Amino acid sequence: MSILKGSRYEYSTIEFVTNTPDGNGNPIVFYDVNSLGQMTFKPHIYVEGERLDQIAYTYFKNPGYWWLIPEYNPQITDFTNIAPGTYIRIPSV
């Protein structure tokens, strides 16, 4: 099993593969964080109607990096239903 080129896991390493109940492989990957150094965050207050891709474009100039926002905000369990005024940490990448 390999990691798709261009995916957010492209530079990660598959540590092992588990099997799902239907028999498909489920790769388990771990990020290589040695080169990241100190992670800093910018504050963002969610405004009603915003989408993660719009927020990603504002901070990263690339809407495809939307996945970084949920990655660093595990306390928000439903990103399709964020209450206005919610504090979101935006990683500095």
C-alpha cells in the first residue's frame, strides 16, 4: 500500500496497516514532525457562514489546506456546525 502523491500524507510514513471489517486495508501513518520546529498559531473567531476552505485561503492562500484547521482544533467535533464566535487556532505553516 502506498500514499498518494499530492495527499496530505505524502511526506508521511506508513507505520502499519490494519484491516477494516470488510477486509480493506487501513494504513496508519504518523507525521514526520522533526522538521516542524516550534508550532505557533494565529487566533481566528468564526463568523457565521464561513467555510474551512475560505478560512484556509485567507491564512494559507490555498483553500486545499482546509484540513490543517481541524487537525489543530480537535476540541471542535463538527466543523459543519460551528457556533459563531468560536475561537479557532490557525497553525502558522
